[in-house]
Amino acid sequence: MGTTLISTLFIQSTKRYLWMQKLPLVLLVSAFIVLSHSDCRAGTIDSAVLVEANKSYSKSDIVRFSIYDSLNRWIDVDSIIITIDGVDFKHAARFERREKDTLAVSFNLDTISSNFAQWKSVVHSFRFCINVPVDLKYPPAKSVIHIPQALRLQTIGIVEFAVITFFIICILFLIVRLGSRTNLLRDLNSDPNSQSRPPYSLARIQMAWWFVIVLTVVLYYWMFYATLVDLPTYIIWLIGISAATLTSAQFTDATQIQTSKSQHADLVAERAMLLSKRLHLNKSRFARSAQSHSELISLEGQIMTNMVKQGYLSNTLANPSTHEWWRDILQDGEGYSFHRFQVVTWTFVLSVIFFYNFLHNLNLISFSDNYLLLMGISNGTYVGFKLWSK
């Protein structure tokens, strides 16, 4: 009897000991099961809406969302990520306000737009306002809340656009005005005393054309992204080709004018000498009549040749007659020329493609080296024919 009682007590003590060892594990498993199947999932987001859905938001505005969850006090606001048009903005400034089961979260668009790479993926066309889908991500709960209302973004300010556009128009007006009333866009003035203006210069107009286009792109790019565009190398080459063409054309004109003036001065001195010699022979014709007569005939021929050369050089030094600008840039001394037409055509085509691509994608199209070579050949042909025609 005593042995049986002792055995029973030993078995019960052993069971209690084993149960106490397993108790923490049992409690941990039970708590996990209860939390997994309960509705108290702390830190989740049920739904969210845009507070002012009909508003157009500029880059300096605050976007506010109302997040609904009965236990929103467990949500880590700093972990919420705003996604605009599929692009995550992880470092946007945010603020919070809790009211019962509603959490008000705000995002500063000025901070969002400062994230250049992400903002450029959202704003990629020349439009004043765009409607973009917006989501809220909460990584701790691996949840994504789709906002039913689209976010209406005003990508550029009306005042900024008006000021920049007005400035560009003023620059364009100034170039056209000065180009028509001065020699800003014209060839070198070979005769300063002449009342007529020289014709328009193809090289100067081409350079002014690329200047206005590149200036417009730089200013509008800054307006959208608040940073200067990184000009690709081919743009520098295009402007360099225009500048080299202008320099070569100016050098050709200046050299020809200087040479013509020097030759004209030599002919004037030669004519004065011939006239003096003829006068001397006229005075001595009675002494040597036969010889004087022969020399006089020779002198008259030399004087006539000198006068013809002077007349040709005078016409060369005189400013050519100017017409409409488009006729001046397509004509040379022999009329309309194909090499000038080729330069105008390629300049217009490449510049239109360049500017259209910027307006459509807010990006600078990449021209291959072959197009730059084509422009260089066209402009080089123009300079070569200009030198040859002189």
C-alpha cells in the first residue's frame, strides 16, 4: 500500500514538472493563434481617400489623405509611401493628425518634385495639368491602398509659363527687329557709305535659329523640373557647326573685301600714272609724231582696260541688292543655289524634330554622328561655294 502511494505521487509530480516546462511554448502558440484569427490586426490600413479630389495641385501644395482604420494608432506614418503614376516617393515629407478611427496624412508636393528622377518619370509631356493615379503603400503590412480619385497635377505655374514665354517672345522680337533694321543678320557691309543694306546672311540666320530653339528648350525644361537641362554633346556640335560656318563666311567676305579694296587702290594709282603719261606724250607729239601716236594708242588701250577693272571691282565692293530674307538666304551671286537650299532644309528638319520631341516627351532627342556629319558637309559645301563664287 505504501509503495503504491509513493509511485502515484512520483508519477503526478513528474507530469506537473513536464507540464510546467511546456507551458511557455503552449502560451506562445496560443497567443499566435489568437492574434492570427482575431480582427485586431494592428498596423493595417483598411481604405484611404483623397481629401480634395477636385483640386488642381501645384508643386508647392500639400496633398492630404484620410486613412480609415479602427486601430490607426498602431500605424507607423513614417513608413507610408505615396505612389504617383506607379512611381514611389519614399522621402516625401508627411504630417499626421488622428481623429477617432481616421488618420489624416499629408504629403508635400514641393518635396516630391525635388526628387528629380522620380518626378521626371511622372511629368514627361508638355502639358499644364495631368491626371495621374495615386496609391499609398504600407510596407510593414505589405498593403497597397488604391485611391479611387485621380490626382490632378498642375505641372507648371501659369505665372512662370507667362513670364518665360514673354521673355522668349521679347528675345525673338528683338532679333527680328534688329535683324531688319541693322546688320545683325546681314552680310558684312562692304561699302559703309552706301545707303543700301547688305543682304541677309544664311550663316547668321542659321546661328540665330539654333540659339532661339536651344534657349527655349533650356528655359521650359527649367520651368518643369527646376533644374538646368544637361545639354548633350550633339547640341554643342550643332551650335559649333553654325558658329564655324558663320566664322568661315565672315572670313571669306572680309578677305574678299580687303583684296578688292587693295586691287582697286592699285588700279586708281595705275590710272593716274597712265593719264600723266598720256598728257606728257600729248605735249611732245610734234617732236616725235609717229612714235607718240603709237604710244598714245597703247596708252588708251591700257586706260580702257584699267577703267573696266575698276568698274568690276566697284561692283564687287558695292553692297548687293537685298530682297526678302528668304530670297537672300537662298540666292548667291548667280541666283538660287541648291547648296543653300540644302542647308536651309536640313537645318529646318532637324530643328523641328528636336523641338517637337521636346514638347512631346520633355526630353532631348539624340541625333547620331551621321546627322552631325551631314550638317557639317552641307555647311562646308555652302562655305566652299561662297569662296569659289568670290
